[in-house]
Amino acid sequence: MSNATNYNIELRDKDGYLKQYLTPFVSAVKWEWNRIGGCGRCQIKLQMEYRKIEFGSRDDIQIRIKSGSTSKLVYRGWVSTVKPALKIGQEITLDVRGYFDLLRFIIVQSSGDKVTYTNQLVSQTVEDIVDTFITPNSDITKGTKDGATFTADSLEFKSTVLEALRTLAELEGNIEYGVDEDLVFFWRTKSDTLRHKF
């Protein structure tokens, strides 16, 4: 955990407008970065009265760490649940999910039917899923996508985007993918080279 003078936690609405700085009220914070998924879960404990703050559907949490004279965005997620503890010295616990978790709510389908991909490289299928289902239905944009070596004769999907990507990653093998703190989808060949650090 970083010193409170070195990080800042912002609560924004789902359109990105700043609602409140949470940093002065934070008693504990922890978050994950995963090779599969990118920004993962985050838990924030706030020492404040629950009536003094309002959380909306899919409010956005951004964590920035001081880097020289500027700050660097290191985590971004959406508020999944809010749990107030009604006791003396009230406390609120926020369960925050990375934007990769939104992909479990987007379905790969065509007017209720299966979507079929024939004789395509896995990376081409991933690109179509990102362009057709992810970017039009979320704030996630397309980022780095490494080429593939495996071509599937035929694939059919009528599933969540999360399940489709898992299948494609298993077919290609040696892949890490997810959504980073800038809401950019990535699909990269696994490497021992350090690519991401705080």
C-alpha cells in the first residue's frame, strides 16, 4: 500500500465527471492487476458517514499514483457494491470491479442466433469480437493485438464475450488479455519481459 500523500482516489460518474475525491476518507485500499483481465478487483474502505456520499450505478473509480510532478493512472474500475457498516465510526466498503468484468454482460450473438467464424486466424476473430461487440457496447477501446498462429476451420459462438475470449485464448495458447487502466483492450503473446509496472 502506498502512502496517502503519494496516491489519489477519485469517484467519478459513469460519464467520467468527477463527483468527489475519496483520498481523505480512505483507511485501506488494495487492487489487482492480472495477466488475464488487466485491472481486476479493488476494495476500498472509507471512514465516513454513509449518508454524506451517494454512489450511482456504475460509478467509476480511478486510482492515481504520484510520479514526479504529475500523477499516473494505475487502476480504473466500476463500483459493484457498497456496504456501509452502521456503527460508531461509520465505515463504507466499496467492492470495485475492473472493466474486464463488464464483458460477462455482453453477448456474442446475431439477432439471437450463433455467430460463425470460418477459416480465420484467432486474432482476426478477436478483432471482430472487439469491433462488433465490445467497443459499441462499452467505453472500452481497442489497443494492441498481437498476431496469431492458429487458424480455426469453424467457430460458433452464442455466449458472453468473456467465454468467447477464453475459448480463443485456449485455442491460441500463450496469450494474456484484458482491459487496462485506460479502458483499452489488449491481446498479447505472453512474454517474460516486464511490460507493466506501477
